[in-house]
Amino acid sequence: MKAKKHPKNRPWHALPVEDVYEALSSSERGLSEQEAEQRLSRHGANKLTAARGRSPIRRFLSQFHNVLIYVLLIAGAITAAIGHWIDSGVIVGMVLINAFIDYQKNPFRRITYLWLLTQWAACDFSFMECKGRG
């Protein structure tokens, strides 16, 4: 069966179901096992590749990329320039403590995000049943 071209001016979700089946050379019952194997060998598995993570140093330095942090660092520099060493030390110290705490929390955020993503991927949205939940 020859596949029909997808109309470039309309998104997939706006097409009638029959047109989508025709464009993908499929049917309501899905692909035959033979066609699925051919497409798998032709296109490969339908998997996302993991993105390369940032180095620990870049992750730590990214904690300082914030307008409020810039203002605090400038305030710390100004207070140091006028000789208020204790005030300057407190400001810079708080910025460093904040950056360290945020840096320590980031791996836990990422783990939580990946766990949620795997739970989401385990859901069968045709019936809204999640297989990942125990």
C-alpha cells in the first residue's frame, strides 16, 4: 500500500482519522506484525537518546546566573570597596551558601523528574490506566 503524503499546511491532529491512517499506511487495527518489523528495521527503535549532562563545575556556576545574585554580588563589592568588610563578607557568604544548597538539591530534582517521566511513560492513555503504579 502506497503512503499518501502528509499535507504540510495542516498539523497531524487536525487531519481526519482516515487521512492519517492512509498517510501512515496503517489502519484502525494498527500495523501488521510484518510491517512493524520492516519499519523497526528501517527506522530503528522509537527511543529517546539521553542528553549529555553538564559538568559539576558548570552546574555550580549556573547557580550564580540570576539577576538577584548579580545585585547581591555588586552590593558585596561596593560594601567591600567602602571598607565594610563584615557586611561584605555576610553578603558574599550568603550568596555562596545559597549556591551550595541549590547545587546540592539539583541532583534530587533531576532524579525526581526522571522518576516522574518513567511513571508517565508507563501510562496507557487510551484508557488512562497507569501500569507503573503499584
